[in-house]
Amino acid sequence: MKPLIQELQEKQTARRGRLGRAFACSLALAIALGGCFDGSGSSDSSDASTPPDTPPADSAPPTDTPPAAGASRALIIGMDGVTYGAIQAGLASNTLPNLAKLKVSVAYSGGTPGGQTQQANLHTPGWATLLSGKWANLHRVTSDAAGLAIQGGSVFEVLKAKGAGLNGAAVASPNIASLLASQHDSSALDTLHDCSNTAAADDCVTEQTLGLIDGAYTTVVAQYHAATDVALNYGTASPSYANAVKKLDDALGKLLAETAKKPGDKWLVVLTSAYGLSVTGSADGLPLLPESTTFVALNQGLNNAAGVNAVPPATLSALYAYPSIADVTPTVLAYFNAIPAATAYTLYGSQLIGDAAVSQLNVALSTSNFNQPAANATLTWTAPETGAISVLRDGDVVATLPAGTARYVDNGLRDHIISLYPQGGTHTADYVVQAGTGGGIRAIKSAPLSYAPILPSVANGLFVYYPFSNTLPPVDAKGSSILGPFASDLDPATGVIVDGPFGADSHGVQVNLKYTNASNQEGYGLTFNGQALDPTNATAPVFSVGFWTKIPRDSCIVGGDYPLIGNKNFKSGANPGFAMAIYGVAAGTGCTLRVNFADNTNRVDSSAAVSNNQWVYAAVTFDGVGKVANWYVYDPILGLRTGTLNGASVDMTKVYTGTNAVPISGKNGYASWGLGTDGSGQYYFNQTDANRPKWNVTTGGTTTATPSRDYDAAFTELAFWNRLLSPAEVASIYQSQMPLSTALAH
């Protein structure tokens, strides 16, 4: 590594004969204060306008040559801590003559509270937005912590790639110097002057910026900070604060005067503050109106001119009609004709010069789970006065709309997701809305959306499947069984069509047990078309059963239970066979869903909490060989509940159905499975417990006051498999939020 004095001498030699103004720091001052930095960590007593690591003079680099006469150049000034109110007051009192030369518009910082763009109203996240055109969800700078870097590109990177010339910056805050360090290290930012460790940092910023303007720099950034400190110490209503703003106006005058020294140069000047201040004058970062209210000022007209000298909005929603700090980068890029094409545009901000863009762009998803056939995204915006509207999704135009249109529903998004992730996945859609055919472009990302299809293997072994439609009786898509009222003379109202869990075209059946016939039969029954088709009718049954169910009540059953499905007489859980039922409150979290099987002597039971008024998916895999049953309840509120019933002591030859079987002592002997009842079809009639009411056919009422036997449940997607489903297969059925028919289609 070269000694410091040798390095300084070489740099001075390399720059001899250079025309223009020179700002030098003495070696003693550089060592004592570190006042002139090029961002490389070494002091520099050279001309402040010179890029770092300048090659020897004989290399004559073209980048060390001042821009040609008439060149376009940009000056971005950040006066952190200066409020829009202070500027309006100063303009009204004629105490800010240099700010009066600019078009000053009210603007906002901090993104949209509660939305994906919300970020803290602090200077490091704010500056990341200023220099990237994006909010923290994309640039990833979320606080004032040291060491953070802008992700996803910056104004310096885009201009460097375009070959627009040298980029230089002078900053007063150590946080911003730290933020820009990676930009300097990557050579996107050619010179970085860190003035934060000088006695008068803002004065240092002015002097270094004057050198950058005078030198070879096409894009110049100046960041001031003193007003923030004065506001914190004395308040924004104090004379000290007014004086601090006046001093910054004087600094602005010097910078503007410097840009005018070469009349041929075409300067874009953008002035802003990265954040607003609280009512007490602190930069607390909160998403409130004062902290979110700032300004953007230009030395030329704004295409969104409504905010120029506007009265400060009274609400956050009103504030969002005006420009934001995210508009700074696209404004500079537009000035250099470097705006990305609409197909590649990722900036949340939009240019404030030239073509006007839509504002207040928002995207809302109908659901985050795009398995639903009707899933879509709705985009809304405020349209400019002219320009047809184009909507792009992930780089492709999906709609062309008349001028003035302010809304678009993307009904093709689900098919797009499926095409990208046929086996399932999570995607964030990139939307761009363009007004006209020029640079009036603004982008936004959707929230993450998922697609999780049912595993194709779920179709294997499926031998009973009721998809349910809007007509009754339901039809088994596999042709293996019949499902309907337990007896032909039951009132048809025993089952009624209800809306299912999958949207407008989804249906189910709600089974009501208050309807009985003269034989006291109730509910729905499922009968297999042939014993050979029924794997549950075996000495050691191996099968799986699953269905969606909903308890359409706000309260749980009081006393007793309500059978969901079973092939046994559930008068006693010890009776041979299998059953699932709903009981009372489970630890205050919902009702209790219980799974049971037994052999007339030995029984096993397991329970889980389940939510009311929610479609849940329940499944059991029954392994009669291993004498184990695994159950799963997927609940949208309570999540997954699962358990295992170990039936080591249960005689599995007695846990089946089928009157045509060879009689074996203890068989349950029921030909049907009950749905909304038990295998006997006479669940309530068989009850003898005082708290379990029987139905009185004559009077049409119960023999006890509670519970009412019309505690009816809804069912859909009833299915049996002749094998054991895996946990992943069961999970895919629930997570897909789709009918099993989608798996059968593949």
C-alpha cells in the first residue's frame, strides 16, 4: 500500500494543468479532520471535483474531462429535516429567495402505511428510496442501521450502465455515507465525499458539491442534515430552526449559481427531504401524517403540478395524490433518457417531467391461494388526463384500456400462475401500468400468491367420490356407492344443498336429523354397490376416508354429541365399528371433533378442537393390519390437528360393515355408513342417556330441552380410498382448496 503522502503527490501530479475551480484541503487538515474523502478511506488533499483513483496523467482518461458544452446534468439535493411547512412559511415571508426559484410540490415519504410499501420515515430508508425509485420492500433498507446497502439497483447503477458520465456525492450523515459505500465500491458512484466527521458537515457538503458541479460529474448528489438536529433540539417553531432553513437556502443559492457558470449546460435540479418530522420536530420514523409529509422541488415544471404550493393535505389518503420521494430517481432517469422500457420497469416511482403517469397505483388479490378458480387481482389507480392505459403483468401486456380508465381486474392471473408452477409454488406478480406510449410508467408488485395443486397420486385407490353439485341426490363419480336419505320415505329436506368451500360453483349437502320416518330413521346413508368393492368390509380393513365439513353454528353442541360419519351404532363408543362425531367446547377454542373405533369390548378415542362456521377438512387413514388409525383435521383458524389411535387391543375383524359377510360374533352388521348419523341410521332413537334427546315422531320435538337434534352439519367432497393416504397427500387436498376432481383430470 502506498504511503499517504506519495499517493497525494501522484494525484496532484495527475491533475496538473486541469482547468476549472479547485478545492484543496491541506495535508494537515486532512489528517486532523479527515474532511475531504473520496470514499476509499484515505484523505484527499486534491481537487474535490476529481474522481477517486485517477490514473496517472499520461493515461489521459476521457472520464476526467468535463462534460461537453450543452450537456445534460443533474443535481439531487436532499435537505433532510426541512419540512414542507417551513418552506411554505419562508416563501410567504420572502426569506427563502433561492427556494422561490424552484417549483415546490408537497410530497410524501414512508410508502403507504399498512401496505407492502410501508417503510419507516427515517433518513436511511428515505435515501434508499430517493436513489432507487423503490420502497423498502424492494430496496431492503429498513432502518438507520449501519452497513445496509440498496438492493435491486440505484440511479447511479442505471446511469453508469448507460454511460451517462461520472456520478459524485457529498454527504453530511454517517448513515448515508455507509449506505453509499457499496455504490462507491462497485464504481457506480465514482466519488463519495463523507463530510460527517467534520465540524461543520453541511458547509463541507456545500464546498464539495461545488467542486463536483465545477468538475467532470454528470450526476451530483448533495445530502444535508443539520436541520434535523436543530429541529430535534429546538423545535420547528424556533428561530434557530428558521435560521437553519435559511442557511440551507443560502447553500442552495451557491449551488444554483455554480450550475449557471456554464450557460450551455442543461441542469435538472431536484430538491427534497427524505422524510418529514413529527409535530415535536423529531425524526421518529412513525407512519403519521406529519412524518410522511415532505416536498419535491424542481427547477422546471412538474407533470403532476397539483401539488405545487398546495395547502398541506389533512389526511394521509389525500397526501398520496401528490408526488413521492420515490419519484426522484425516475425523474432523473427520464432526464437522461434512461427510463427502462415498460416491459422491464420495476420502479414504484414515476417521472415528474415529460409524460404523466398514473398515480395511487394499488393491487389487491381476491385471495392469496390461487387454487380458487375465481381468484384474481384488481388494480386501481388515478389516471392522467390523456393517454391510453396499458397494463403489463410480468413483462407482458395483458390489457389495453381507453384513456381515463382507472381499474382493471386480472382474471387471467390464476392461469398464468398455473402455467408457471404446474406442480405448485408461490409467485409475486410484477405489474406495470403505462399511460400513453412514452415514459409515463409506474410499477407495483402483488402480494405473494400461492398455487398448491392436489398431488396427482391422490387419484390412486379412490373408489368412492362425491363431488356434489347443485342437485340431489348426490352421485358417486366412481359409481361404487349410493348416497341419499337413510330411508326412501324420509322427508327430502333431510338433506339440502348449501354453498361449498371452493367458491360460487362449489356445493355440499347439509344433513338435518330432525326429519325421521316411522321407523325412527334419520340422516343420510352411504351403501356400497357390492361387497367386493368395499375395503372397509374386511377382517383387517385398510382404507382412508376424507371429507370437508362445516358446523353452521356460532356455539357448540350442549350435552351429548352429533355424529358426522360412522359404520357403527354410536349409542356407545365401545360398540364395534368406526365413527367421527362433534362434541361440546374444546378448551374454549372451538368444538370437539372425536375419532373412535372399537370391537365391542375395547375402544380407542382421540379428539381435536375444530372451529364453528368454517369449512374444515377431516381425514382418517385406517390400517387394520397394523391396528393404527391416523386422523387429520385441517382448520383455517386453528391450523392442523392430527393424532394417532393405537388399536393394539382391538379385534379388527369386528370393525367393518356388510350384512352379507359370514357371521362372526360381534360384527356390527350394518350395510351402510351414516352421514350426519351413525351406521344404524337411528342414532337419536337409540339413545338412552338423559342428556341425549330422542325424537318424538308424534309431537315433532325432543324428550329433553337440550340439545336440539337439528344441530346439522354440512358435507362435501366425501371420498373413500382402498389404501392409506400419506400425510402429504392429505395436506395437498386441504392446501389446494380445490375439489378432488382436479386430481382426477390429470
